[in-house]
Amino acid sequence: MAKLLHISANTYPPLTGRHHHTKNIWQALADGFEEYHILARSENNAYSYSREGNIHLHLVPRLTQRSKIFFLTSFWMFWLIKKYNITHLLSQCPIVGGFTAALASKFFHIPLMVEIHGEEYFRLFQSKSFFAGISTSLMRYTFKHARKIRSLNEAMTQKLIQNKITENIVLIPNRVNLAIFNKQKNDFALKGPLKIISVGRFVWEKNYLNLIKCLHTNLADFHLTLVGGGKLKHEYERYIHENNLDQKVCLIEWMEQNDLVDLIVSSDLYVQYSLSEGMPRTIIEAMALQMPIISTDVGSILGVLAHRCNAIVIDSESCDALVYAIKALTQDALLRESIAKQAYRDVVEKYEWNSVFEMYRNEIVSMRYEHS
């Protein structure tokens, strides 16, 4: 049977750690592998190894907050591949970890799948900076030597092709676990303040400060909940306090998924007002909960959302467009309900957890090294 090494620059606790939400993803992907190894960074500066069933988690020291250090520490994979007789490689990033995996793929003659998750890679292709030039060279080397390149949707595939990456692309979409996101919004009536929710890290890409400002300026009666936490929380709090919005804006850093499901379903609208995205899984999770969704058209969103079909899709820079979309939905109950129900049907058809993971596993196992 196959032995997979999954390479990620993210930081994780050991498998026995609390709140290990990524473990259920690893368990689903590990089904059918003899051994499923993960190489990632620890939350401290110590090496860690833990095992649960056929899952082996190898954590190298974090060293710095920035993931770029993994470009060096990921060379630990050479020792892991040799020790555990790894047969397949999967890298979450084509640069940090992915370049090392491409070298290891050539050295050990084992196949590599590399994934594209974020819009930052396409921004590098467009940039003229020295750093971008080096990064794109590393990416192209990884793509050249990968047996498969995972795209999340057709819009992302077209961006790869536009940047002259045309071979070995496989479409494996994001997925949602309907056993967890197992409730659907069925009451689309509006009662009291308009309840808006969004889930995502408090970073500039999510554009949450401008979302708060836009709602504050244009809507008299609203309540906004942001769930995610992050480095910009204090900036949001400063604006909220200065403008007496403490009763209208709620910031939540973390909550149990069951509670999050209930909170989303009890809201009226799900809004993704991002300036940059790849294809956020939170969108598909909101679709699974049968939520009326408003989203900007950034990144590869249009590979999943269709305007006035399963969401309202707006210009990423325009507060006026957001306000117009909110008013269009609040004034049309049939539209709210129709886009929400179509979103749920799309999830069941295209993004259901078990069917996507079966596709995912089959694409990995079917890889062969170039001359094998």
C-alpha cells in the first residue's frame, strides 16, 4: 500500500493536542494509505513526533513566526522519506516546502502532487520585484517536476493556464463535512436588526475594517459578527469603541464548530467582503448551511459562486455595491431563499466531504513517477 508524506508550513499541536481541527481532514485523506505522514512546524521550538492509527505527525521547530523558515527546515523530509519508505508526496505550497519536495521527488524517484490554495501565488506572477522573480522561478521548477497540480476550481485552472502552467492540472475542489455543517437555514424572514456574519482571519485580505465602516455609514439597524481572530483585532476594536458600535459589532476569536454552525444559521446574511482570496472553505461551509451569501468577486470565487444564482457577487472595491446588494436581498425574500437553496444544492452535488476525498485519494495514489 502507499505511504504518503504531506508537507505543510503550518504550525500544529501534536495529535493529542486539544482543538486539533485539522486532524479530521488528515483522517479522511489517510483512509486507504498504509501510512500517512505529515511534516509541518511545531508551535514551539522543539521537535515533536506523535502517532494516531496510521497517521504520523512530524513537527520541526517553528523557529520564527513566519512560515518562510520552512524553506530550510523542510529538508528534514529527505530523512523521513528514507526512514519510512515514502511512496508519494503531497505539498500544500509550491514554494515553501514544495520546492524541497520537488528536489526530493527527483532524488528518490517518487511522484509529487502540489496544491494551490491562495491568490498570493498569482500575485507573484504579476509582480516585477526581485523577490517575486525568485519565488516564481521556484514555483515553476516545482510545477515542472510535479506529477499533478491541484486546482480548486475552473477559475483557478484558467489562471494557471494564463501563466503558462498547462500540464498535469487536476481539479479537486474544496469540500465540506455535512456531518458537522448539518443544519440548513430555513427561516428567511427578517426580524429586528439585520444580522450579518463572516468567518475568517482578522487580516487585511478579509477587508473587515472597511466592512465595519461601510455598514456603520450606510445601515441604521444592523448587527455584525466576525469570527476568526488575528493581528488586526485591536484596530477593529479601536474603530468600534471610537464610534460607539460595541452593541452592533461582535468580534469572536474562536468557538466550537457546533456553536459556530448555530450562530451562522441564526444570522440573516453571510458576507465575504475580501480584497484577496483563493477559494475560502468558509464560503462553501456557508453554502452548506443554506445561507444567503454576498461575496466580492476576488481570487477564484467565481469558480464557485454565480451572481444571482447561488449568491450575490459584487465588485471588490465598492461599498456602494455592497449596500446595494444588502438592500436587494433584504427587500426580496424570494431572492434570499432561492440563492441560499441553490447554494446548498451545489454543495451536495460538488463539494460533499466523502466524494471529494475519494477523488483526492484516487488522484494521489494513481500518480506515477515520470519514468516508473
